[in-house]
Amino acid sequence: MQNRLATVAALTLSLIATAASAQGVRTEKNISLDLATQIAAQTVATCTANGYNVTATVVDRAGTVRAVHRADNAGPHTLEASRLKAYTSASAKNTTLAMMEGAQKNPAAANLVNIPGYLLLGGGVPVKVGNEVIGAVGVGGAPGGHLDEQCAVAGIAKVQDLLK
């Protein structure tokens, strides 16, 4: 009886240890360099076709830059604006246009503008596989954040088959 009780106790402790160690390791999807480059290129091409000289920056799920494409004649400020929009979108897992509108309408969200590295202007869009954010694209340079966002959405749409 004691031997059997010891075996059950050992088995129980083993299962608990196994479950605990399984919770310690996570598997996450992330954006590849190739996919980031394709999104950036498609985004800039879309804006260029519409007459806008922009920069598109694509970041991974942690907000680290993976690819940057800058159109001919895009202003120098578009580099940093696109990076900050991409970082903000990846970090918050939301579009920067939605965040900007939320901050304007909700006094409690107005302090979002004070988070270091956040830029609440339209043009940052998360890149998702299902509901999981694997990165984001930020666009700067079109004459309005809503136009930056349209280019970002179009750039992501062109690679949608790869986001599975």
C-alpha cells in the first residue's frame, strides 16, 4: 500500500513538473524579412501609384525594424514617422488612426501621446495571422494619415495569401 501511494505521489509530482515546464516556453509567430520586404515594397508602390512619396517601415511583433522602403522624393521626416507609426501599431495591436481618434474622443486615453516612441497619427497598421499580431507597417508622407493607412492596408492585402 505504501509503495503504491509513493508511486502515485511520484507520478503526480512528475505531471505537475511537466505542466509547469510546458507553460514556461511559448511559440510565437513573427514576420520574416522576406514578408516584411514584400509588404514595404507593395505599400510604397501603392502610394506611388496614387501620387504620394512615402516611406514604409515594417516592424516585427516586438517593434524591431525588419524592412524600410523610401520612395524617391519622400521627405526625410517620413523615415522616423513611418517607424514610429509601425512601432505604435505593433505595440498596441491596433491601427494608429483608431488610437488617435480614441485619444481625441476619450480624455482618459489622451495620455497615450506621452508614451515614449508612440506616434498617434494615421498610417500604422498591424500585420496579423488570424488574430495574432506578427508585426506592423507604418507609412509616412501621404497628405493625410488616412491616406497613409490606405496604402498600408493595400500593401498587406497584396501578401494576404502568405499570412496563414
